[in-house]
Amino acid sequence: MTNTTQPGTALITGASSGIGAIYADRLARRGYDLVLVARNRERLETLAQRLTDETGRSVEIVTADLGAEADVHRIETLLRTDASITTLVNNAGVGAVAPLLASDVDKMQSMIELNVVALTRLTYAAVPGMVERGTGTIINIASVVAISPELLNGVYGASKAFVLALTRSLKHELADKGVRVQAVLPGATRTEFWDVAGQPADNLPQDWVMSADDMVDAALAGLDQGEVFTVPSLPDVADWNAYESARTALFPNLSRSAPAARFGVGA
């Protein structure tokens, strides 16, 4: 990625602040032109002007609410028709910290529509063109709650588990097609996410909370190193590899013609 002379254009969702804005900064400095997608036009304009001034890259802004079906379709069309887009950063999302039984089910549905449905549709819009061109990168921002859903709201954890599973499937399907995929699993990161979710980051144990700059820099370093799954705070990648090995070791026995003998049923 860093050695590519013409990296093309990166489309980043949720780009007006936090993790998305930092991805925009880092990718512009790597030579990417940008398409920045978010709801807050004023923030997008300010960010676009700064990045253009500092990097000289072309920065297009698109105001869109990816919780709204019509806006998702607009971005899908852009991804299908703009062959310059070589990288999609699926960053837009919303979280929750309240227990499932204390949560508003309508808000949970809205979370699913943004974290799962919009991300899926944008990915499906981007990937065929990347496969046809034989190159491209999909970066999906998941979360450590994808593998530890007990930490926060269960629907939020489930939505990020979907992102992780989708990335695994994409890795399998696209392995020989020139398209790279990465799922980033941040822990607690100092962004507006926590304020919106109702639990300011200042209220968390501070040795849990990573700066958004460090998180993005670690995620991009992981991408450069060829990681498909990047946990920015994990000291030893061997721990993740052991987790994956334990998961795949289950495969031979996940579907068999008879129940396991331990249940004492069947022939």
C-alpha cells in the first residue's frame, strides 16, 4: 500500500470526525484522493479543505445518512460507477452501552441498518469492480466486542460479529482475485462514540482507552503487514492465531450425520 505510486481514491464512510477523519488524513498523506461520506456537511467541508491544503490531494465530499435507504443507494451507485475508487473504508457505525433489556428496540433496529445493512450493501457495490480490475482494498471497522459481546450492548456486539464474519467470508472468496480485506477490531477508542452511546470515555479505566490516532496508525500498520484481522492493542499476534486455529479445528465435526455420542441419542 505504501509503495503504490498511484493508489487511487479511498472512499471513507463516517469521515467527518474521529476514526474516519483520521483515516482520511493518513490515506491522503499516502497519496490517495478521497471521497468523504458523512452526515455533517460543515465538518466534511472543514476537513476537506485542510487535507487539500496540506496534501494537495483531491477531496470530494458527499453528505449522506447511511441509516437512510436512499442515501445508501446513492453511495452504492458511486462505488459501482467510479473506477478510480480502489479502497473502501467501512467506518460509519453507531454503538450502545445499555444492557439489551434496557434498550429501545427501534434504536437497535436502526443500529443494525447502519452497522450491518449499509456496510453490506456498500461492500457488495464496491467488490465486483475491484475484482474486475484485479485490485482493491476493503477495510471494515469492527470491534473487540465482535468476539467479546459481553462487554457492551448485545446487539452492538452482534452487529460487529457480523462485520467480522463477513470479512472472513470475503477473505475466503477473494483470496485469488487481487482484492485485500481487513477487519479492524479496536478496543475502547477515544472518540465521540462514547458520548453518543451515553458513556463518556473519561469514565472508563484510562488504561483501556487508546487515542484514535494511535488506533488508526496501528490498523494501517497491520494492513501493511498483511493482517486480515487487526486488534490494535493485542501485544502478540500469536494469541489471535491461536484463537483462529481453535476455531478452525472445530470444522470437521460441525456437521455430521449423527449426534455426538455424548448426547446419548440416535442409533
